[in-house]
Amino acid sequence: MNREKLSYGRGYPDLHDHIENLRAADLLYEIDCLINKDTELMPLVRWQFRGGISEAQRKAFLFNNITDSRGRDYTIPLVVGALATTPEIYGVGMGVPVSKIGEHWGQALASPIPPVEVNEAVCQELFFEGNRLNGEGNGLDALPVPLSTPGFDVAPYLTATSCISRDPETGIQNMGTYRGGIKASNRIGLKMFVNLRQGGHSHWSKYKQQGKKMPMAIIVGCPPALAYVSPQKVRENVDEISVAGALAGSPIRVVKAKTIDLLVPADAEIVIEGLVDTNMLEPEGPFGESHGHINLEEFNFIFEVTAITRRRNAIMTSIISQVTPSESSVIKRVAMEPKFLHHLKEHIGIKGLKHVSLHEPLTNIRRLAFLIFERGVPSTEVWRALYSAAHFDSACGKFVIAVNEDINPAQGDAVFWALAYRANPALDVEILKHRDRGHGPALERGDGEDTTMLINATLKTDMPPIALPTKNFMEDAKELWEKLGLPALKPESPWHGYSLGDWSQEWSEMGQRAADGAYMENGRRSAQLRKKDVFPNTSIRDVGQDLKDE
Ligand SMILES: Cc1cc2nc3c(=O)[nH]c(=O)nc-3n(C[C@H](O)[C@H](O)[C@H](O)COP(=O)(O)O)c2cc1C
């Protein structure tokens, strides 16, 4: 999508514009039939991730007609998967092609654009406080918040949140995506991970010391740039709204919240204003977590709603998370991979590193990282990268595997291939102790600590070529295959042979000769090279035959 071609009054798309862009790009399913948000809605979207549908075919879902298990209908539509069901959808939201997402993130982090304050805001067209928040059908109970994991989750959960709080010492605001379980029409059970050092939790600790409740605004539905920043770790004391401004290419408009002292995005859909108790905690969960297991019931934060403001035509957003791949893993991966690569190349100065790939299906992007190197990088450099990758992020890189560019880490078979032929466990594996257990179910063993495994599965020496016909033969055969009308091919790497360094010009010529039908000439050559005094299986090069390297 060409950013220049888009013209929005405010300088950036809001959620309505974004949905229009998805519709125009044929990346949206619109579901108009009545759907139960407690039992049907998320299981339906889940099939998109567990039904053998390729990533490229995934779309966002807009539900226009929602009911619940109490038989109540909702006036607000709900969109799921609109932010990051695929990198392409993410690119539409950010207004850049997928290949530019990393670069765009780098620029935004380097040059944030502070927000601009406005007096009137569409997010405050409707204002509910006091009694209008109480009881069934009011307050939070009027919002179509879906049950994410029916059968396990104990409440409808807000997942696509941007939770804004302010540091009471510096005055700088933080914005993070934290889940919120609906407890009552005016109460939310909020989870802020302590071991992930969430900005909201660090503010909460300061308010607690001061003996005050923490003001917080939970934004649900907003311009995509804000939604993309919320789940990312940004340097402490950087206002994430200004990073969103840089992603959007224009200052984000903010307005004073109605009942608390915070600035909230003026173009948001729904703003839930409230106070987080710093004295008491309340049991929260079970809830299906992004690490793919159910987070069991634990004491978490109590958010008391002071007001809800919203657009008259608000659209509610939900992110589908839990077992990966999911929208939750895509939204993190597309930004984390380039950030990880940037760190290793620019801060650590690793040479020859081409990509970082975080494994997504079932493992949830953090635990298994691949470093993809060009050929010929010295082992010491590969190891420097492996050690550095293990410490980039406390939750990231439990297993870090270095491979060469011909290995596609998204293909498990290719990874096993590299481990099988390019790594010697006694020489190429290191185990490091004392790793934080990261994001996952509690560990019962090893005092709760985890361990890191580093594997260098790159080529250390030249190897003979891959034993498949060379590229020209395979390409010609593909044309023939298609002309014959045989079933459609989905080429899997490696689909042609190529040199891994140990090969000679003479063998190439002999191969070509055989393909040209002149194999007997090769036979005449070998007859001339006959020897008496050699053991069977001796390499021709070990008896002084001079073969020029290719
Ligand atoms: C869909 C989704 C749900 C998330 N839920 C939570 C959560 O419940 N609690 C939490 O602490 N982090 C959660 N995260 C991760 C945080 O958003 C992420 O760590 C972010 O960096 C936190 O922002 P902060 O660093 O400004 O605190 C979630 C991320 C996504 C994408």
C-alpha cells in the first residue's frame, strides 16, 4: 500500500478507515448472521489457524450481528484478526509493504513524534458514568466482549487493549496490551506480568508506595499504529503514543480523559477509564494464554471503571491469541524479528547475519530462535551471535539455532536436515544455565529456572552438492509438469541441486556431458585413470588427481 496515496483528515487511518482498506484489499470476511460471542465466535475464527489454511489465505472477520448465551443482542460490531492475522494485514494497517515493516519500525523507534492535544474527540461522543455503568446490559456488559477459549475461560476477556498509565514521578505515559477479564459491568480483572517488567506494573508499584490508586485508561479499538505499539517493549520513559505517531507518520491526536488525569487517543473507538486498586488483588482467570496453555487462577489487579466513553458508531476489536500461530503471535513477530536482527547487527556488530526468524507454530515465537547466516562466516562470529541472541530478551531464545541461508526455518524438515548433517552435538552445542522461565506455565523443576541451548548448525566446511537435478533441469521439468496438467506444485526448498563448495569444474563438465548423452566419453576418461594399488572407496583426489575447484 502506498502511504502517499492515502489521505486521512487526521493524517493517519482510524479503525474504520483500516477496515475499509481491508475490505478493498479483499482481506475481510463480513459475517452478518447472528453469532453467539460466548460459544461460536472465537471457535469459528480459530479454524482459520487450526484448519490447514495457509497464512496467505487468512483474513480478518467483522461480525455485524452478535448475540450471547443470555440471548441478548449487541449494537456494537466486533472485528477479530483485523490487526495482524497475517503480516500483509499488519502492512495494510501500517501503510507499508511487508518487506518495509522492519525498517519502518526502526525509524519510528529512532524518531518518535509527540502527540498533539485536541479539545474535542470522537472517542467521547458518548459518555457513561455513575449509575449508567451499573447492572446487566450497562457499562462493560453492553460491550460484545467474546469468550476466547470457551470451556476453559471463566469470563469474556478484553484482549486488544492499549492500557495507558502515567508514571507518577516522571509524568511520562506508558501504553501496553494487557488482558482484562470482565468481572462485573464496572470491574475488570487485569493481568500485568511482573516477570516481563511491564510498564504498567512499574507505575502501579509507585502508586502503591504513595498509597494511591493508579489511574488507567483501557483503549479498545483504535488507529492501527497505536495497536501495533502497545504489545511491543519500547525503551523505558519513552511515551509509546509518540512511537505510534512516528509509525503513523503524523502526531497522534490525544484528548484529556473525562474522569482521570490521562491523555487518551482522540480517534479511539472505546475508552474505559478507571482506577487500579493498589491495596487489594483479586483472583483472575483461568484464561487461555498466548503461550498456548491455560493460565490458571491467580491473584491479579482490580480495575474499577469510573467512566466509559466511545464513538457513536464504535467498533469493538478483539485479538485472537492462545495456541500459536495466532493474531497475537503475528502482531509480535513482525516487529520483534527486525528488532532482534537490528540489535545483533547494529549493537553487537555481528557480521554475515542475514535474518532472525522466531518460530511461531505452537512454540509462540519466543522460545525457539533461528539465526540465518550467509556461507563462510567464521565459527567464532556465529558463536558471538548465538550467545548474544540468548540474552537479547529475558523471554526470548531458549533454543537458538544458527543455520545457513539455504535452510528455511519454517520447515521443520529442513531444520532437522541441518542438525543431521551440519552439526556435531559434541562440538556444536552449548548449554547455559540460569535462564528466566519466561512466558509460559510455571516450571516445577530446577528452582523455577530454565536453561538455554545454543546450536551451531551452519556449514563448517565445504560439502558435496545437494543431490537433486540442477536448477535448469528442474525448471524445464516444471514447465513440462504443468503442460501435462499434473496436480499443482508447491515447490519445497531444496527443489534443485546446488553446490555446497566441495565440487570441481571437471565434475561439472562430466555431468553436462552425461546430460548431453556423451557418457561414454566419461567412461573413456575413467578407463585411462585405472590403478592397481588402491583400496576400494579411495577418493580420486587422494591419489593425486588434480581436479580444479569450481
Ligand atoms: C494479544 C496480547 C495480549 C497480551 N496480554 C498481556 C497481558 O495480559 N499481560 C501482560 O503483562 N502482557 C500482555 N501482553 C504482552 C504485552 O503487551 C507486552 O509485553 C508489552 O510490551 C507490554 O507493554 P509495556 O512494555 O509498555 O508494559 C499481551 C500482548 C498481546 C499481543
